Amino acid sequence: MKILLFLMTSILLTSCWPTSLSFQDGSVPPEWQRFMVTTLESKAPNAPISYANELSELIKDGVQNRVGLNLVSSEADDPQITITGSVDSYNITPLSLQEDASDVKNRLTIRSSFQIFITSPEEDVMELSSSRFADFDASQDVGAIQAELLEEINDQIVQDVLNKLLSNW
């Protein structure tokens, strides 16, 4: 009896579970055709010099590839979506010290803020503050692993922007 109940539950769950999720196919207003992203301002003095530019490019790629809008480079091209923002902080902090010194971790935290200006179908401004982090062993040189830490954090920040952009539609 338990096996039959388990099988029936499994079949019910798998038949109702979505096989894929997509923001395309009508999930955004049809008026949305073009977008632009201004280069983020860097307010974090200890962030790598090119970090704000790199994050700006990743956001452009995310919106273009996952939402399907066309990237434009200026307001003259009449974008329906304009994303602006800043990298507000970039900090490495030690996590609580453990008795076992081999388990000591550091945390890289990046905080950024965004404004999403929408002109169509109706004017709107959405605000987003995103704070994301990645932990790493304190014995590791942050310079040696910085690229993989940033990749992990950037993926989360881009997803935050996409979620906010698509949250009301």
C-alpha cells in the first residue's frame, strides 16, 4: 500500500512539475523591444578598477540573452527600459573565528543598487538593492581566487536584476 501511495504521489508531482521556465513567450509587455544599461558608477574604493564596467556588461548580456530585448547605446534609440546603478561596497571580512584555525573563512560581499526606468507600457521606476557574498578559506590569497568569487557573486546580482525587472509582469 505504501509503495502504491508513493508511486501515485510521484506521478502526480512529476506530471504537475514545470519542465522549463522562460521569461519569453509573452511574459514581458509586448511594448518592450529595446533596453540600455548605463555603465555602473563605482562607489567602492577597494573594488577592482574594472569591476563596475564588467558588471554592467554582464547585466547587458543577461537582459539580452534571457529576456530577448535588443540592446541600444543611447536614449536617442528610444529604449523602453534603462538600467542605471552603482557598486556601493566591496568588502572582505573575516567570519567568526573558530578554535580550529584551519577552518577560518573570509567573506567577499558586494553591495550594489539599481534603478530600472520603464517608459512603456506605462512609466515606472523600480529600485533594487542587492547584497551578495561568497565565502572562501582565509588561507587562500583573494587575488588568486577573485575571478571565481566574482563569477559566483555576479551571477546572483544579474539574477536579482532580472527578477526585479520581470517581477511586475
